[in-house]
Amino acid sequence: MSLQRKLLLGFALMVLPTLLVGVQAIRTNALEGGTLEGLRQRLAHSRTYADVEDAMFNQTQVVWRYLSGDPAAKKEFPLTEQVVDYWLDRWAAGLPPDALKFADGVRAIEGDIRTVAARVFKLYDSGQREAAYLTARHELVERLQPALAVVNREIYRQARELSVQRAVAEVQTIVEAQRRVLWSIIVLALVVGLVASWLISRSLARPISELRQAMAVVGAGDLDHAIEPRSRDEIGDLARSFAQMTERLRQSRAQLVQSEKLASIGQMAAAVAHGLRNPLASLRAAAQLAQHRVEAPAAREQLGAIVEQVDRLDLRIAHLLTFSRPAPFRPLRESVRALVEGALSGFSELLRQRRVELAMNHAAALPEIRVDPMRLEQALTEIVSNALDAMPDGGRLEIATRPEGAGVGANGVVIEISDSGGGIPSEILPTVCEPFFTTRPEGTGLGLAIAKRYVEEAGGRLEIASAVGRGTAVRVWLPVASGDRAPAPAAPSLA
């Protein structure tokens, strides 16, 4: 996961509790709005009953107006009946089933008012005005109005219970639910915060801290410090780039050290060549001259040993001079088979003496390569010489050549030299091509270093595979000359 996605994930985790709080606030607001709307509707229903009460009061006022001498009041009474019926029906339509008894009680009182009004109108029209007045007072004021007042108190009491108390209960329920949800969100926010902190620490803080420590170690001069990127994001890419930079610095330092060694070797080799070669040449010539004049076999053998040791010293001096001051690189198109046979031409007697079986395996069609023939022959000579030194008691030396591709658009030829010697331990295998590294007391430690340099100068690679008790295989890959193309590649086979 990329660094950007990790940051977005952490931000999302931190924003999630806020989002939940917002959603809960919207939900609570909607519930409270519903509660308020219900309260508004119940209050509107109460106002409707107030209209019923007003209409019934107007009915009684019409009766008193008629008794007071207003003849038009009697004609208005049927209209008041219609008004009372309208508001009473509208009020009763919104009542719950358990409150319909109040509507029946109000309807009964309203029916009594109509009956009393008819009696009062009849008495008043028949000339019994005193009786009409007394009847109206007794029935309307003393009996029906108190009965209506009792019903009104009960209706308004229930309206308060249904409206205010129910609204309070609903709000309390909403508040309690909101409290539980908020506590849950707080716990969730704590958990999400811990998870986000752990993810940030694991994905960002720890890799950055490890990279900073690695930079401090490398800055202190330890270029061999291992840098292992743990992530595949931008921080991991930075760590990989830093590891590659450190590797390049390590290689540059190694090359600088080697260059300093070579400079010292050059000076030393020039001094050695000047100070030893001429005396050694004189010593060798004197020993050879004495061999021709001495008859005793023992003396001749000692003189031969002197010549052999002088030649060995001269070879070491030549190695030093070759490695420290190589000749200019002069590439030519050459046949691989001819180069291999040229390198083996000087080993015929040594192969016979050490009872080493030579097996050659050349591919049928090999393209030419572009190398410095003198240098490549010397490189092959060094490799074959090391292989023979690994088999002092005899063995098998195999040399195989074949075409092989090294990548897209790049083709080459492989020269593989394998021996059946004792092999190289794995702990020293990476250092066998370093200058002056040797496991033989009489060796200079420059043979494989020279071979590796000459192969790499030609644009090739030298690889060594070995197993203790099974022998060693040296694989040399060289690019084909321009214009040539190797056939289809074959699988490599390192011992």
C-alpha cells in the first residue's frame, strides 16, 4: 500500500467518529422534530376542542339573547347547532379509542342544550316568560354548565397528559438513546485512535526511524550495514534507493582501495623488477652454465632446483607487473575455439604428468567474440592453471563452450571450465577473485583477479560455483562481436 493511501486510511479512521457523531446528531434532530410535530398536532387538537367549547357557549348565549327580547336569536340557533356539530365531529375524529367516551359525554350535554333551548323557546312563545327564564336558569346555568365544566376539566387534563407529558417522555427516551450512542462512539473513537496510532507507528514512524538509524550508521562509515526495506510504499522505495546508493558507495570505496593498492603495487613492482630481475637473470644463467659443466647428478639436481625457483620468482614478478600496470586493451574478432586451444597449448605436459583427463565439448556453431586475444588467453590460462592446482593427484578437466543469451537484445558465448578437485569452501568463495587472496603458500593471489579483470574489460562476466568435495566450475560469459548473433540460448550448468 502506498504512503498516500496509508495517510488517507489513517485520516478516514480519525474522521469516522466525527462522522458517526454527525449522523447521530441528524438522527436525534429528526426524532426531536417528530416529537415536536406530535406535540404541535396534540395542541392543535386541544385548540379544536376549545372551538367546540366556544360554539356550545354561543348556543347558550343565543338562548339568553332570545329571552332578552331579541327575536332574531331563535333563527340563529339552528346555525349554532351546525357549528357545534362541525367542530365536535372534527375534534372527535382525532381522539384515540379510549377517549371517545368524552366525545359521547359532550354530545350528550350538547343534546340536552338543544332540548332545553326548544323548551325555553316554546315557553317563551306561549307567553310563559317567567317559566322560560327559570327553566333556562335551572337547566343551563345550574345543571348543564357545571356538567360541561367537569367534562372540560377531564378533557384538558387528558390533553395535558397526552401532549406535554408524552412529549417529555419521548424526549427523555431520545436523550437516553443519544447518551448510549455517544458513549459507544467515544469507545469506538478510542479503539479507532489506538488502531490508527498503531498503523501509523508500524507503517510510518518505525520505517522512518529504522531508515534514520541506518543513515546514521552508514554516515559513520559502516557501508556494510544491511538495509532491509520492510514496506512497499514510498518509504520502502526511499530505503531501497538508499541501499542501492550505499552499495554503490561500498563498491566505489572498494575500487578506490584497490586503486590505491594497485598504485602501491605498481611502485613496488617497478622496484622489484629493477632490483631483482637482473640479478635473478644472472643467477639463472650461471646455474644453467654450471649444469653443463658439473658431472655429479646430485649437483645437477640442485642446480636444476635453483633454475626452477628462479623461474617461479620471475613468474611472480611478471604477475605483479601485469596486474599493476596492464597493457592497453586492443580488441579483435576472434574464434572462441582458437582462444581455448591456444590457452591449453602450454598444459599438455602438465596434464600428462598429473594424470588429468581433458574433456572438450564445443558447440557446433559458435559466433565470434570481440576481445583482446592475448589478455583472454592469459585469463583462460590462469583459470586452467588453478583447476590443475586443485587436482594434484589427477582428476577430470572439462571445458565446454556454447552460445547463450544474456538478456533482451544481448547475446554471448559461455566458456565453462570445470574440475573435479576438492572444491572451495563457501565462506571464502566470494573473495577468491580479490587481489592477493590465495590458499596456496606458493601462490601470488593474482591469477583469478587478473582473469576477472580481463573478462570484464571485454564486457563479459566471470562467475564461480563450487562445492566442497565435488569440484569447481568457472563460467565465463562474453558478448558476441557486433553483427553476429548467437543461436537460441541453452540452460547453464554450473557444477
